[in-house]
Amino acid sequence: MTLMSHNRPIRDDLQATLDARRDLGPEYEAALVDSFVERLDATIAARVQAELGRPGTPPIKKQAPGRPMVPIVLGSLGIGVPLTGIAASSAGLVGLMVVWLSIVVVNVAAAVAVMRRP
């Protein structure tokens, strides 16, 4: 299964959320964003769990505490800046919230994975 086919349900959920926001109006924005973030969080958690349980995964080298997070943090900031501009111009507040909540979820999942390492 390709990366694009993995992302299809998330793309469909996001499109449905944006369509619902357009239909329902701004008073439902917070509830719609919360609902989307919950689905996104569940999808990410399932992927992380599947990846951790996959047989044949090479052992992870021991590194200094906090060291594995440096590329993730820098990558999040590097990706966050352009995505903020794109989201703000395309989807407004909803887009900003989706982008930054997604970045937060990815960083939290990475931190949990790093803390669980033996």
C-alpha cells in the first residue's frame, strides 16, 4: 500500500470536515475541528502501534536522552512555517488549527515512542 493510499481516509475526513464547516457555519467550527483531530489522533496512534509491533523491525540504537527528538522538533518547525502560511490563506482558522494540532500530535507520538525505548 502506498503512502498516498494510507492518507486517503485522512484527506477524505479533512475534506468532509471543511465541507461541514462551510455548510454549518463558524459556530460549529470548534466541534468540527475537535472531531477531526480525534480521528487524526486515532489514525496516527494505530499507525504507530502497527509500526512498533511489526516483526523484523531493526533494533534501535541507544542514543543520548532527548537526542532523537532534535530532528523531529526542527522538522516540525521547518514544515510548520510554510504550512501555516498555506493553511491561513486557504482554510483560515480551521486550517491553522488542523495544521498545528497535527504537528502537536506527531510530536507527542514521537516523544512517547522515544520514552518507551528500552
